[in-house]
Amino acid sequence: MKLRSFFYLLGATVIILLGVATASFAWILADSPLSLLKGGVMREPAAAIFVPKQAPVMVSLLVNPERLESFGQLIATPANRRRSHQEIKDLEKSLLGKTGLNYQKEIKPWLGEEITLAVTSLDFDRDTDNGIQPGYLLAIQSKDGERAKEFLQASYSKQAVSGKFDLVFELYKGVNLIYQRPLTAGDNNRFLASAVVGDTVLFANNIKVLREALNNVQVPDLNLKNSPDYREALKNITEPRIAIVYGNLPPLSAWIANQPVPESPEAKQRLATAFSLKSGGIVAQTALIGVLGQDDQAPILSSPVGALSFIGENSLLVAASRDLNR
């Protein structure tokens, strides 16, 4: 082999190995908490395709909770790491304590990179005789579809043995739905229906809500993902984020007040808020759509309000402005 050919071959080998190493490093870094140093991810909530465009509110966590915990441990001082870890464990217990579920054994193995919770309607059955029944949809991205299905089967098996529900299996638009039919009235506030669509596990508090979610997928004009207002709001949020909250303000206010319809149904204000990780904590970026007046307004504040110097550093929530009338 000529010396020139040898160097060509050696150079090509080095380039290939460098490419493989770079790709491998990028793949490892993508799943590492270090990838959150830039503030989060640039993804949009994939579950928006299941949510109706008139939904009062949608909250999406776009990062696996384990990565958030690892990131918190990474940036925390040694003295605060134990406390940070314990706070996460306490949160798990408070969220799942009444469900009987074990997060580490039953949910963590298949949990993916997105968890979305939406209030889909103010009163899903529009029946005044049974009071106000908001629709709730929970969409969880799965990284292991088989384990997710095993979780659902095990969960429903436990509940079937309890004798409080009948399990009903239904094929709806090509998707297998499973829902619980209570044997006694008055147990309508639990997640009663579920389905697996691709890599997404859906839970709803009523089978009607779940059917509507599947209808939204098949008719693009019905879902939030293709809503012009939603697209406009997200276009104005340019920073990497770990979570997004999108609210349709009139029905959101009605939901908070437990009302079946908004007081001003003609109003069309939408608010999108994205939360990003920064060295000093969590920063929110907002986009408000549907407000009359100037399209672009300069921020009222260019620096922190002086009164913040009197607020303790451990305060949970603080709101400050120079002119609260604005």
C-alpha cells in the first residue's frame, strides 16, 4: 500500500470514528441532566393533538421528572442535595398517596419525556341534573409501550378484584378503550377510562372525554395543536423550556369559579406561559393573545422592584410591579 493511500485510509477512519463518537456523545448528552443547562427543551406538547381547541387550560411538563431531579442534584450545593431529594420524594407521596400506586416500581420504568394534564371542558355531559362535571384528560408519553400496557392491566386487575367497578372494553376508531363502570353512583371523580395511542397513555375521568380526545386527533380543526391562537402564542415563546401552561382565560376563570359557562363567552384572551431553568431558579416567559391595544408594548420594568429587598429568599411566590393598575 502506498504511503498516500495509507494516510487517506487513516484519515477516513479517523473521520468515521470521530463522527460515531460525536453522535454517541450527543445521544448520551440528550438524556443527561446536563442538556437542561440551556434552560430546557424546544419541544411543544405533543399531547395538544388530543386536547380540544376550546379547552380551559393545558399544563405540560416536557422533561422527565427523573432528569429534573438529577439536574437539581447537579446544581445544588452538597448541603442542599439531601433536602432536594427528600422534597421530590414528598411530592411523589402527596400526588400518589391516595392512589395506592408505587411510582418507582409501577410508573418510572415506562415514563417518557412528557406529562400533560388538561381541563377539556367545563361540563362534559352538559347535564344540569348531575351538576357541573368538568372533563379531565391526562396524557403521559411512554418510553416503553409494553410496560405501560402491563401497568394498565395490573391496575385494572386490582380494581376489578375490589368489586366496586365493572371493566368495559370498547373498540373506538381503531383504538382499544378500557373504562370502569361504577357499580354504585357517586364515584365519578376518578380516572375511569384509559387507552394507549402510539407512545401516549391516555387517562380521562369519563369515557366521553376519552372518545372526544380521539375525535380531536382525526379532525385537525378540533384540536388545540392546530388552533391559530395556540400557534400564535407559541410562536412568541422562543426560549428553551421545561413546561408550558396554556390557558383560555374566559373558560379558565369559569372553571376556577366552578361555573358551567364563562361570564363573557365572546372574550377570546389566551395566555401561554413557558417555564425555563436558569442559574437563579425558574424563569417564566409569557405570551398574551387577544388583548386590545398595541401589539407590542415595552416592559414596565427594566430592573427588579426595590421592595423585593424586603422579601425573604425562601418565599414561595412573589408578585411585584411598578404600576399594578397596568
